[in-house]
Amino acid sequence: MAIRTTDVEWSGNLAHGSGHMRLRSGSFVGRHDFRSRTREGNGTNPEELLGAAHAACFSMAQLTNAAFTVKSIHTTTKVHFEARDGARFIHSIEPTEASASDVAAAVFEEHAQSAKKNCSISRAVSRVDIQLLATLLWN
């Protein structure tokens, strides 16, 4: 079983404090703060990181058992985060597009739907409405 570790440190109160995070792999080190969650702030935030994780997982899941040649996959993910009734929550995630060659639109759509359902991040956030708009771009 693979275990992935992230170190996060926070200083100060929620509204004016800030944090620092480091992925143990060394691939990301950076700041995060509450202001970046609700408006523009310095650094990243949990929702942005979740979007990045989901985009990477979704893109790789489309390649699983693919019966077509992939020229490239570019996934843009939008994480919808808002406050309602005094609580903050993610109400939807939208992984959006990919580009592939030598594949019929129906086969591409089948792989995109499978990725939406079977990506490990999709499974982890299954209580969130994960919306999908898969676009086949011909090059």
C-alpha cells in the first residue's frame, strides 16, 4: 500500500494567519492561507489542491486500459466552494477537457465517464457532485 505524506504548518488566527506546506516528494513547497479560499490571497488553498489532485487523477484514469493512442490529455478542474448557512463546503467539481487521436467520440466518452467514476480522488469525494464535460478536440 502506498502512503503519501504532506507536512502543513499554520501560524496565527484563521482570518489573518498563514501556513506553509510541503509534499514529502519535494514536488511542491508553498504557502496557503484562508484569504485565498474566499478571495485573492497569497498562496494556495485546500480546494485548489483538491482540484489539482482530481485533474491529475482524472487524466491518468482516462489512460487506464485505453484502446486508443493518446496525443495529450489536458484537464482543467473547477472546484466550486461556497459558504451557506454558516458552513463552507464544496458543492461540485468539474473536470473538463482532453485531447486524443485515433479514437471515436463514443469510445472517448466511455473512457471519460469511467475516469469520472473510478479515479481514486473521485471515489474519495463521492459525496460531492462531480460534474463532467468531456470535450474531444481533433488536432
